[in-house]
Amino acid sequence: MIERLGTVHARRAVLKNGVLALGALAIPGAVSAAVQRLSQQALEPQMQPVPAFPEPATRPLTSANVVRPQLLRRALAALDAQGSRVRRDRLAIADFAAPSAQPRFHLIDLTDGSSRSFLVAHGSGSDPSHTGWLQRFSNEPGSNASSEGAYMAADYYVGKHGRSQRLIGLDATNNNALERALVVHAAWYANPDMLRTHGMLGRSQGCFAVGDGDLDQVFARLGEGRMIYAAKL
């Protein structure tokens, strides 16, 4: 594990980043001793669909390559909650309030505040009508949905999707990640040309699927032992 960064140094570095221009809002210095454990319902996806998020009158204002301050604060709080369990020099944030047509997978270097954003697909069970917007999360096996919460990036392997990286779910909302084989991998349906032909990406089975040409950069920036935080705020 890389030595824990000084809180003040890391957060000042992030706030310097022009991409995070609004990040000067206060970020909590600590969080409660543990992430609130959510009761897990016994769902049967075919018979009892996971309730959809209520659609707001206006969706949150998102922009390509920009990490929203509210989401950044939530992700940093989740990072604090994990303590030394995860490496703390870099952080990935999947902003599922943004449409799949926007680069919404943000990989942030907490030492200098720089970031890089990539396209990423969400699960078909999270968007049954294929609108390009995530409608709901699920942690249930067989749901083919994306799961919210904090993940730890684990080992690399070669599987049915080629080079991939396993993920360990750290919250009650995604603790079935290993069982569900939710991983980071490349997919043709997450390539930029999908936007030219369809206006949105295709959908995964809940995995963080990125474009074929982006996988090397994502793996290089993410690495093992770092945290991915996925949410829709």
C-alpha cells in the first residue's frame, strides 16, 4: 500500500485542478466509523423489478470531463471511510447521473489534482429501455444492473472479455461484485463511434465497460488496490 497522503495536501491538490473549479466547497475531513449498512432485500429480478429512481423535473447538471463537487465530496468521504484498506494516491469516480454519451468515468490523481475522463457503459438491467441514462441500481445476481458504492480494484486476468480487472464491492450495495463478476473491461459497444451512430453507448451486464482504445490508460491510472466510487446523485 502507498503511504497515506496528508489530508490537507491531497485535497488542496485536487482543488487546484481547473476541471474541479467548484471544488473549493468544504469537503468533510472525516466520516463516520463505517458506511451505513443497508438492509438487503431478497429480490427476484424477473418478478420484482428493482424500483427505478424517481425522475426529477430536471436532471443534475453534468458536463463531459467535469467531476461535480457534490459527487467528489461523497467519494472522498468514502475513501476516508476505507482507511488504509485502499491506496489513497488516486481515485476513480463513475458519475452515473450523467448519460452514457458523456465521459463520466473520472480518474483523479490526488497528489497533483489532475484528472482524465473516459466513456463507460452501465448495465442493461439499470437501463432496460436503453435510453442512455441509468435508471436504477441493483446488487442482485442475474440483474445485469450496475451497483452503486465503493469498490476496490483487485487483480488483472484474461477472461471472456479479454484483459479485465476484478472488483471487490466494499458496501452492502455492491458486495456481490465478485459473485456477479463485475469487472473493468473493454467492449466494442463502449467505443466513441457508438455515439456517432446511436447517440449513446451500448450496455454491459453491470461491468464498467470502457472503449477498446481506452483500456490501457484506464488500467495504468487505476492499478490494483485503488478505489472506484459509483453513484447517481
